[in-house]
Amino acid sequence: ARSRSGAATSHEVAADRPTHGTPSRRDDVLAWVGRIADLAQPDRIVWVDGGDAQHELLVREMVSTGTLLPLNPELRPDSYLARSDPGDVARVESRTFICSPTRAEAGPTNNWRDPAEMRQTLAGLFDGAMRGRTLYVVPFSMGPVDSPLARFGIEITDSPYVVASMRIMTRSGAAALARIDDGAAWVPAVHSVGAPLGPDDVDVPWPCNPEKYIVHFPAEREIWSYGSGYGGNALLGKKCFALRIASVIARDEGWLAEHMLLVRVTSPEGRRTHVAAAFPSACGKTNLAMLRPTLPGWSVETLGDDIVWMAPREGDDGVTRLHAINPEAGFFGVAPGTGWESNPTAMETLRRGVIFTNVALTDDGDVWWEGQTSQPPAHLIDWQGRDWTPDAGRPAAHPNSRFTVSAAQCPTMAADWEDPAGVPLDAILFGGRRPSTVPLVTQADSWEAGVLLGASIASERTAAAEGTVGELRRDPFAMLPFTGYAVADYLAHWLEVGRGLGTGAPAIFGVNWFRKDDGGRFLWPGFGENTRVIAWIADRVAGTVGGRSTPIGHVPNPGDLDVTGLGLSEADLDELLDVDPVAWRAELTRAGAYLEELRAPAALRRALDVAIDRL
Ligand code: GTP
Ligand code: SPV
Ligand code: MN
């Protein structure tokens, strides 16, 4: 018998495996769980209800296996540190697959595998993969459960860390299962760390497998993930569902699933502007989402920091606008660089109830990472559990170390952030890390020019995925690793959505906080001071501020941007707002070659040619 225990409950699903919790009432769900259990052969099955009792049991178990290290409850109540396997610290884009029926449907930017072949590979990998472990069934909702934009999924995982993280990042448990049981469509998502245990094996704190597969079947709307416990690879509601699979659903249903933050900006006059912004991974979304304005009278409320779903809907005024929700319920944020100076809102959010991953441990049982304070503590335990002193010559926290925390704890969260209707979008920003050429801010002159701007995003690589940090790479819409179908079709879909919106379409802007001088110093102070740019953007939407026309769109005249008190030199400001025709010709020519490679819609290539001609 596969089960070691005879203590089966009445809730038996498959074989004679003990089952705990309240299973679904739906036959298709039960059959699927049964099939996966028969394949992966876990010791037991737990239906996760999202309640405190189950959660506390799970945490206790993780503490006993060393997966979670409790932090000092006086300094950081209810918080834990997880140290991953050193080979499992980021998304693995080279191991991420889009298994559409044809290679063309995955486009030139995704790794494609033949679906039938991949299913065979997965059947082999998952055969017995959960032996000695518990199979958790985690029903979840992306979006407030009552939102017409919400979509449901069920993740099967053998990782308690994933269960605890999904509880923070999504609405998981009984409420989501109730919707599914009532007939809602659901996306099956199967995850295993790929580390079965024999009867005499002792578990490690962070089980994983050197061989990793992050697999999507867009036609079947199905996800399989093997070998990793890291966020974007394992919390399948996040990038796998809310971006890769959702982008396909959105294409079919006429909406957009994007790698964006979402905020509400209120001007001193009380005018509200809803802004979404797409920057590549580790390029400032969480920071901008938690912006603490440095200009008097302005306020910013947080709605989301990583993913936005938006759908056209006609308002009472007869104008069709994009209405946006944040499908997540928490933040999985980059720790390094987060400090009381740079992002006090995040620091306040992190006071309690946090799962930290791969940060350093202080001698008094709290956490530290590079950039939290200007001076590091004299002694730490680094992210790999080794002694660390400031002269160690290596970072104490992994550059992609992260915090997982509930959005409800964020002090700047908008009171209505869970409004099922979402917010009407006024502006969309695109940006990246560009040390040269790209101005601080540009307004696209049309939706088409804005789509071109999004399609042309390039950014220096960061530690959020494997690869060489600092290398410039193209990342259209900050969605390069997250588009579930051919990027040419994705661009065509954006153009199509814009046509449907007409005058209700949000204005589109490009921003760049990362321009440097010849000495490698950031020209722009960034962080809270980004308020100055956000204020210009909000005023442009209202039509109350000027700008000068350039071949790549409108940029502020030096006098249009409020830079009082920044101590910015005139020369630095000029450089930040400069559109150099020679550099831009080269930039657009490169972008054109890339669009060609993508087989982007002709309308975009024409828009690009027009801009080149104007230069
Ligand atoms: P993902 O969660 O990977 O999608 O990242 P993100 O886009 O949310 O990036 P995040 O806000 O976490 O910022 C990543 C890094 O960029 C951090 O180390 C920040 O300190 C740094 N950063 C954010 N905003 C700014 C800025 O305005 N200027 C500068 N110089 N650095 C910034
Ligand atoms: C990113 O890499 O863009 C993240 C972290 O937001 S992850 O969830 O791992 O994708
Ligand atoms: Mn992200």
C-alpha cells in the first residue's frame, strides 16, 4: 500500500491515503486531485482552508524542520526567516516553457516545447515526486473573490512554504473553494519541489531539485512546476497564472494582464489620477507603489505593486475606460535597497507577520539586508547561514532576497483597494534601468506611440532572474518573461484594446529613474522624489501643465517640473530631459530591428519610422 498509515478519514479521495480538511464538492476537482496523488504518491493529502488552526500547525511543522526560523518576537512579531538552497534563489527563465499547440503561438521570446512531449516528461518527473511528503490542495482566487475580474485556481503543492506564502499573496482557502464549488472556472496548477523522501531520509530545510521545469499549457490553461521552491517559480497564482495564463485568457476575452503597479495619486486640489506602471523585475514597482510624496499637498495611495488586470468598461458618462484591479493580496518584494530613507512605507509594512527569504540574520534575532541602514551591523549570519562581518567581501543578504507580507498591513493601502469594480485608469507608465539616452519622463503622443514605447522597453538585467546583472536586454512591456503567447499578437491585442477605448484610453508615459552621469552616479535622486515626475504626469492628464514636443513625444520644459529643494544642477536637469537625436536614431534603429525580429504589427513599425524621420 502507498499509505503508511491506516488512519484514513471519511474524506478519502484516492487510494487509501489519509486526507485532512474539507475537500471540494466538485467531481472534476476531486478526480484531478486523485489523479495527481496517484501519480506523485504523497503520504497524505491536506485540503487547505486558509484558517488559523491549519496555518499554525503548518508553521510549527516548518519551524521543526528548519524551513522557517522564528525571528525575535519582540523585534519582529509573527515573522520568520527562510534560507533557500543556494541554487534556488530566483526565477529560472531558461527552464520556463510555454507549451502551446504550435511553436509560433509561443512567439520567438518564449521557450516552446511540444505539449505532448512535455506531458510525457512531466509524467516521468512527477512519478513518485511527493513520496514521504504531504500533498496540499490550495484553492485560491486572483482578485477579490466577488470581483467580476477575479479568476480562480487550485494549486497542488508539496511545499508548506508555498502554502504559507500563497496564504499571504492570494485569497486562498475556503472562500475561493466555495466559488469553485459553485461552478467557477478554475486553473489547475501542480507544484512539487521534486525531492521525495524515503522512509529513513531526513528532510532538508529547503528541499528542491537541480532540474527545474516551469511549464504552462496556455490552450488547456494549466500549470506544472517542478524542482523549485522560489516565489515566481512556485507560487503559481503569481507570474504563472496572473500573467502567463491570464494574458492568454485576457487576449481571448478582450482585457489585459500586466506586470504593473497600481496607485491613486491625489493632487493638492483633490484631483484623483489612477496610474499603472510597468517596469521590469527589480526596477522600482514596489517602491513607486509605496511612494511617499515629497511635494506638499500631494498624496499617493497604494493599490498594487506587481500585477494589474484591467478591462474596458463603459462608465455612467458613456466613456469606455480601462478598469484595473490588483489580483494579488500581498507583496513579494525585493529586500535590498529597502530602508527607512528609501521606502519608509515598506519598512512600516514589514513590522510584523512577514516571511523573509534569503536576508541576513542579526545577533538579536532580527533581519538585515544591504541598504536597510547605511552602516551594516558589526556581525550577522548571512543568507547562507555563515558568519558575516562588513569586511566579508560579499553581500550579507542575497541580492534577490525578498519579503512576503500581506498588503492589508501597508499603511498607504487605499481604503477601497479590494473594491471588486476596480479603478478607472488615467495613465500608464513604462520604464526600465537606462543609464543613458532615455529621458526622465516622456509622454507618448498617441496610444500607438505609447504601445511603441512599451514595446521598446530595454533595461539592465537584475538579480530577479538568472543571468548577468547589468547587461542591457529588451523587455517589451516588462513582460518578456511573462507573456503566455506570441508577443506580436500581444502587441496587436494592445493596439486593438486602444482602438476600443478611443477617447477613454489612458495617457501613456515613459519614465527612467536610472540615468547616470559619466562617473556612474544617478542623476536623479529617485524614490520619494519621483513625486515630481508623478505630479507632472497627473497634471498632463488634467491638461494643466506644459511640455515641449520632441520626435519621441512630449517632455517637460525645465520649468514644468517642480524641482524646488532638490539641489539639482541646471546641467543635470538638462541632461535628464535631453532627447539627443544621434543617440535616439541609434536607439530607435535598434528597437526597429527588434520589432522586426518579433514580427511586430506593421502599424508599430510605421510609427517607429515616423519618429526616426522626425529625428
Ligand atoms: P519585482 O518585485 O522584481 O518585480 O521588482 P520591482 O519592480 O517591484 O522593484 P523594487 O521596487 O523592489 O526595486 C528594486 C530595486 O530598485 C531596489 O533595490 C530599490 O531600492 C531600487 N529602486 C527602486 N526605485 C528606485 C529609484 O527611484 N531610484 C533608484 N536609484 N533605485 C530605485
Ligand atoms: C519578479 O521577478 O518580477 C517578481 C518576483 O516580482 S517573482 O514573483 O519571483 O517573479
Ligand atoms: Mn515582478
